[in-house]
Amino acid sequence: MSRRTKIVAALVFLGILHGLAIFAGFLAPYPYAEQHREFPYAPPSSIHFSRLQFLVHGRLFGAREPGVIFLLGSDAYGRDLFSRLLYGGRVSLLTGLLAAFLSLGLGLALGTVAGFYGGWLDRLLMRSGELVMALPWLYLLLAVRAFLPLHITTVQAFFLIVVIIGGVGWVRPARLIRGVVLSARERGFVLAARGFGASDAYLIRRHILPLTLGVVLTQATVLIPQYILAEVALSFLGLGVGEPVPSWGNMLAEAQQYHALVAHGWMLAPGLAIIPVLLGYLLLADTLLESRNQ
């Protein structure tokens, strides 16, 4: 299989996984907070097509009332695990994407400035990066959370995680981009453009930034799964998005009780959902790195 085919296959696979989360409102048979208290910890349902309804109430499918359908079982409150898994993917995947976008944006800007201008500015930015790398982001999140009101909204908790995770992750991409820029600014076509009177802004926009694209794309495929796992870990610990809004992390927190895990194994579904996402990004990252090294 050629590298191009691997890249396309990985992108299609990841596109399908992200599409399931994006269209959760259509694909999920129930809203994420809808409870069926008479069916706590219900096992996965057997599928009987005669009992299904399609394209009703703005959803792809559902069970004919008074029946219910739990493709992956239900939790302690009788909430459909499949529906919550799709909705939870929105939070976990979007956290990874936004945090990576923030890290790469900061890394691209600061790495380009450090590499292009050098001198004291380069030293200041790189030493600042070392200081940021030394910060334990978990304790930083705890410290920030301590200064906030006791109860914060789901949106506030979500953006807090994105800012903390993405804000401390810019150093590695900045260093890699700085190395590319240091090399690029000495190339003949850049020196020639400077000799013809090109401004710094023009040189960076037209000649320098295009050379950093490979590093940015490769770093994106590495950072996104890392940040997805970071969100899962924080929500699992109760520091992320809270109930009733689902994320893969706070859904896994429900399975940490031994009796629930042993008797209701389907509660581990959010942990299993992470695996194909990570594998997809791993395949894409390996293929991109292979392309850059040749």
C-alpha cells in the first residue's frame, strides 16, 4: 500500500469516526440525558427490526413505544450508553482538536518569530518555553480551578480544559518550527528576495510559512490524540466536563466501581471507543513522518 493510499485511508477512517460524533443528534436514538429509570444497567438489546422506527422525531431510528432500545446497554440511570457515547465523542474529540489548534497556533507564531529574528527574542521565547514545559499542567488546572466559582457551567469547564491543555503544549511544535525557520531564512531564494527589498512580513508569509506546513501537519496528528486522552483523564478525575453532559472521561468514571465493572462490562464502551481514534491518528502520523524522512 502506497503512502498516499495510507494517508487517504486514515483520513477517511478518522472522518467517519468524527462524523459519528458530529451527527450524534441524528444517529443517537435518545437525547444524552434522557433517563429510563425502570431499566438501570440494562444489557445490550437484541435487535428486532419489526420493533424499530426509522426517521422519527428527527433521529435515524428508535424503538416503537413503549419499547426501548439500548444497543450498548444502559447506565445506572437507565440512560442509553450508545447515545451518550456519540454525544460524549463531541466533547472529547472537539477538545483534542481545539487544544491542538491552540498549541499549533501559538507554536507556529512563536517558533517563526524566534527562528526568523533570533537574538535576544529567540532566547527569551525558548527560555519561556522551557519554563512552561516545567509546569505540571494537572496542578496548574487545579490551581486555576481553585480561583473559579465552585460551580461553573459546562461551557466554561470545556474551554478551561482547552486553554490549559493547549496553552502548555505549544513548546514542542514551536521548537520544531523554529528549527525549520532557522534553516529556511538562510536559503538562497529567501536571501535573494530580501536583497530585492522584500519585507519581513512578505518573506515569512510567502517563503517561510509554506516550509513549516509538514511540521505543523505532523504535529497535529501527534497532539490531537494526546489531548483527547488528556481530556478523558481530566474528566475521569472530575476536573473536566461534568454530568449530565457526557464525555468519554466522565462516562468511564461510572465504571470505576468494582461491582459495576464486573457485573456490567458494557460500561467500558467509552474506553474502547478511544482505541480506533488513537489508531487512526497513529497511522496518519507514522505515514506523514515517513513521507518527511524520505
